[in-house]
Amino acid sequence: MMFAGRNCNSLRGLLGTLALLLLAGCGIDQGGSQGPPPPGASTSTLVLSGPIASVAGLTVNDTALDTASAPVVVGGGPAVAADLRVGQMIRAIAELESGMITALFIEYQENLSGDVESIDAGTDSLVVLGQTILTDSATQFDLPGVTRLVDLQAGTRVQVSGIPLANGQIFATYIGADNGIEPFELTAILTAVDQPGLTFDIGALTVDFSQAMLLDVVAGMPQVGSIVRVVGSNLAGNVLVAEQVRAVRRLPGAFNADATQISDNELGVVGAAPANADRSASFVGFITVENLPDSVFIGDVEIQLDAATIVVAGVPADLQPGTRIQVEGRILGVGIVQAEEITIL
């Protein structure tokens, strides 16, 4: 059976609010085959991460979700499924019961929002907030008069959603219009920190955090390798003056070891699954390490293969670093997925 996404409030606080709303009765962005729940389990839990293929019956990775009662978080704030767009990378938690797949929680956070600085048609790429954005024929453009990269103009304010790469670039699954009123925003990994100067770098962008509110930042000082969401309105050259810097758990669009778990905050919304419930994952990403024939890695997620693993559009030997794949499998533990099917995209 095939399985049929902007403010800067913390997800922790928002999920708590959503839980209260749901209790009060005021409840408000990867596919494949999924077997029946194991004996003794009435339901199974599915964690999805991938680009939206359809919003008319929300479909992600060939999985159509019933979203009628699912809380939706967009950019950290409460939203509805109708606010989502094709191509946006979402993370969803769903319940599979008696062949029905019901979304319990849907979250979308853009990777960045800023002005197009340059476009390189030769490499199908553009630069926004000092970040290199890669595109291909699958990238969805959601701007008036824009159907492909060459239609974009420098200076256009855009919102980008996609899959972060190990080198700091972003593979865009969605490039949409932004209103140009909200501050610039970027969620990424810090690549350098100048503590005395109160600045840090994210790729080619320098962030001045001397005036910023720091939220959830360990020891009150940003660290190299940490993930932060930066918001600021003052951009001069490659220097953004931050108004807020918040440490976050996951990069938007990335499926990592943390994403194989359901956090305590999310449990407050989706509820606890039975202790014996099966837990599966469906996600998209780029292979970073191969250890064939036994496994491949997407970041810190180990994807185990065995004789029963089906590889679509290729063979196991094609699962090389840099290859974009869709994984369907069973979550064995934190950051460990037993692959049932891998599709080479």
C-alpha cells in the first residue's frame, strides 16, 4: 500500500499552546510501502519529511494524508493546511490505522527568506543571504511570472525551502514570493564565530549579534557547528545585523537522527503511541557516506540495507555520496532506519 509546512516564536512554546487549544476543543513542510501494524499493535506511527507533491489532499512522498484535524505550524506560528504550497519541505507525524493515514502534526519552516543577490544560469544556482541555492527541473517556483530560474531577477525577495547539503549549500525544492515586509530570516549551521567581535559566519554571510536577543543558546554564546535561526532587518553587503538568534534542533528540510524521535513537546500534541506500536519513516535526502553493502548515511542517520531492501531506479551500488534518495523504512532506534525501499531520485 502506498502512503497516500512566519514568525519566530519557539516551537516549544507554540506546541504547548497548541496542546492546550486541542484540549479545550479549539485546535487549529516521503513515501513507499508500509506493511500492516505488528501483531498486538492497533496503530503505527509514521514520521515523514519531504516536499509536498500536492496540496489537494496533502501528499508527501506518495503518501496522501488526512489533515482534517492536524495542527499545522508554519514558520513557528499556527496555520492551516491550505497555507502550504507544492514543493515546500515539511515534517509530519501521522498515524496509520486500518489502512487510513491521519496526520497528527505538520510543520513547515523555510530555510531562508531574503533578496536574490545573483543568478548563475550555467550552474542552475542563485545566491540569497550569502547562501548558494541549487535548483533543477523539480524545483517549484511560486512567484508571478516565474516558471524557471532564468525568469528570476536580482533583488527579488524570495522564500526558499529545500534540503541542506553537507557543504552548506541548499538544494531548493521550493522558491516562492515573500512579502518584503518581514525581516530577513535564515536557519543554518554556524561556520565561524568571532566572540570578541560578537559576530559569526554562516557561509558567506556575517551576522552581527551584538544587539540580538539570544534564545536557547548554550552558555549564552553561539558555537561553531550549532544550528541557529537568525532574524534581522538591517543587511549591508554581506553583514546582517541580527535582532534575534535562536538555537534550534533541526535544519529545515533535513531528516536527522533527532527527527527519528517524537519530542516531548510534540507528544503533547500528537499523544503517546502504544508501547508496542510500530514506528516507520519516510524521508528524502542526499547520501553523505556509503558503507555498502550494509548501509548508507544521510547526515547522522544510518540507513541499513539487507537482502529484502528494494532499490527503485537503480541498484544498491548506485547509492553513492551525493545521490538524492527517498527512503521508506522502519525506525529501529535513534538515527537508525532499516530500509524497506530506497528510490533514487
